[in-house]
Amino acid sequence: MPSLNRLAGAGVLAAAAVLTATACGSSSSSTSALAGMSPDQIVQKSVANLKAASSVRITGQVVNSGQTISVDLTDVAAKGCQGTIGLAAPATSSSKAMSGTANIVEVDSIVYMKLSDSFFTSAGLPASEFSEVSGKYIKLASGSNLASFAQLCNPSTLSTAFAKEDTGFVKAGTATVNGQPTLGFNQPKNPSNGTVYVSESATPQILRIAGPAGQGSIDFSNYNAPATITAPPASQIIDGSKFGL
């Protein structure tokens, strides 16, 4: 069933790329506990706290070219991640867009993904071509495009990208995020980066990154909560290399 590798070229990686770009385009905040620090310094402190986190949960939705990308991932530093990723095709589209949900597990530097049947059908594959992998975790080769979803599985990687644009911030109001008061910051010279909301505490944590209107938001929660990542049972794993995945 080599035609399964059409999944790799069907734009699936847009989800990972867009989410990372959105997350990496903004960050930070402030609070009374951080009096005397500039917005940029607070951004840098919150980035450092994300980088140092032993675990963090990432949830939310991002909209790119009308396609909604949803995530619910628990990232564990130096271990991997586990959760779900979903793609929803635009309501109206002139080209075929990928849609469906995927369970993802990264552990011991190996990425496993279980794709819903709608992923395969939206790629134009008949059931006869994906029946063998339906309901199974596909063990992906390290060079597989699908494996690139794992770039979302490392808070340190995300925070390194944040650091590329961690200057030029100004205060941008307040908000309550998941019951916690936060201060917002944005970059007037980079409005497309949206607004980042950081907890009002002596140890500021990035709690939300909100894109420009209509582009969704990503929340960060459960910092440093106990979390473990386990590989799927062997009976649920199928080697993706024979399918070009």
C-alpha cells in the first residue's frame, strides 16, 4: 500500500507548522510581583520558565487559511508527549483539505500516530488501501513528514523559538485565563504575533497566546504536573516504513 505516503504530501504538516509559528511569534507578561522589570524582561523570564518546565499541557485551536487545527497535548521534557491533534477542513474550499483526528505518542524518540479514518478518506484513499492501519498506531520513521508533528512535543524547543522574537513588547490589558488573572503583552511592530497572557505571579508563566482576530489561541497549563508517557501496546503498533510513512 505505498500510496499511503500521499498523506505526507497532502498538507498534514500544516498543523504542526502553523501551530509552532503562532506559538513562536509571541510571548510574555507582567505583574506587581515583577515591578521594576520591563515588558521585554518579563517576556524573557516567562520564556525561561517554559523552557525549564518539566511538563506542560498545550490546548487550543489555530485557524490557518480557513482550516482549524486543534491540539490537546501533554509535553514532558526529555521524554516526549501524548495527546490528540485535529484538523477541520474549511467550510468552503477550492482544494481538498485534510481533516480528521490523530492520537500521537512520542516516547524514546519514536513517534506513533493513530489516524482517524477521515484522515485517509480526505486524502482520497479508498478503504482497501488503509484498512491494515485503521485503528492502529503507526510507528513513524524519523524522517517521516508525519513524525514532524513531534516538534510540538518539546517545551524547550518551543521556548527557543519564542526567544527569537522576545523584544518590543508593551502592556496590552488583562484577562482571566482558566480562572487565573493574567497580564497581556503584544508587539506593536509585529501585530500578527497576537497577544501573550502571563500569570500575575512572582514566577510568571505563559498561560495563553492569542492570535489576531479569528486566528484562535493556544493555552499552556499544568506546568510541572506529574506526567508519564508510555508507548502504545505492541499489539496496537504497525510499522509505517512499509507504507512510506
